[in-house]
Amino acid sequence: MSGTGRIGEISEDAIHRLVDTFYGKIRRDPELAPIFHRAIPGDWEPHLATMRAFWSSVMLTSGRYKGNPMIKHIRLEGMQPQLFTRWLALFGEACEELFEPEIGEAFRIRAARIAESLKLGLFYKPGQSWPPAVA
Ligand code: HEM
């Protein structure tokens, strides 16, 4: 925890630190790293810049992100519904390390909702039970 405590104090700087910390964890994670390294074989900076813009749009309604996350994730090789649990666990760790609980919780709630909608969009098949039996 490092001083960022109240919801109104969420700043571009806080988002910058969160994105750096979270993707540092992703790159060291045995389950998630291979998927990311296939999609981003070279310089990570453009992806990190996109993710800062994304979180700025989500948390600060800055409108900085213009893109379609669903389409990007459809194309990823090796994507599985249960990997969202791992993704959210690492995101939660990063939030806990950087922010006081109220701020961390605000990020985690948004991430969990977006993860659920991505998971539905990617894996839901009409007529099958939800969540999938494997997840
Ligand atoms: C299993 C979980 C996930 C995996 C493996 C994953 C993987 C990736 C990868 C590899 C990219 C880069 C794609 C590319 O540049 O070609 C990407 C982009 C992105 N991801 Fe995820 N992701 C996951 C979950 C999430 C979640 C839960 C969110 C939001 C809360 C999210 C938001 C985004 C966004 C906004 C982009 C940028 C899309 C763009 O370029 O416009 N991802 N993801």
C-alpha cells in the first residue's frame, strides 16, 4: 500500500503503476505468460499503453481507450475459461500491493465484471449450462 486511498484519488499515475505491476506478474506466470508471449512477441510498451488507456476509460471515464477487447481475445490461441480465475487472482494481488482496500476493491469489481462478460462472449454456447462444467 502506498498512499492511494480514496476513490476520488484514482489517478493516471495510479493506473500506470497498476498496469506495470500487473503485467509484470502476468509475464512471470506459467499459465498466462505463454498466451501473452505468443500475442506480444516483441515490445510490450504498446500493449501497456493500450491497457493504461483502457483502465483510464473504465475508472476515470476519460474515453482514452478506443478498441474492441472481445475481438482481440477471440483470436488468442490457448484461451480457456478457467484462466480468467488466474488473471483475476493476479490482478487482485497487484491491487492489494499498491492500493488501500477501497481503491483495490473498486478496480477488482470492475475487472471481475468485464472478465465475466468476456468469458460469456468467448465461451457461452446457447443450450449448454453456464458456467461450463470445466470452469
Ligand atoms: C484469461 C484471461 C485473459 C487473457 C489470457 C488475456 C490476454 C490478452 C492478450 C494476449 C492481449 C493482447 C492481444 C493483442 O494485442 O493481440 C490482450 C489484450 C487486452 N485485454 Fe486481455 N486477457 C485476459 C483477460 C482480460 C480481462 C479480464 C480484461 C479486462 C478486465 C482484459 C482486457 C484487455 C484489453 C482492454 C486488451 C487490449 C485490446 C486492444 O488492443 O484494444 N483482458 N489480452
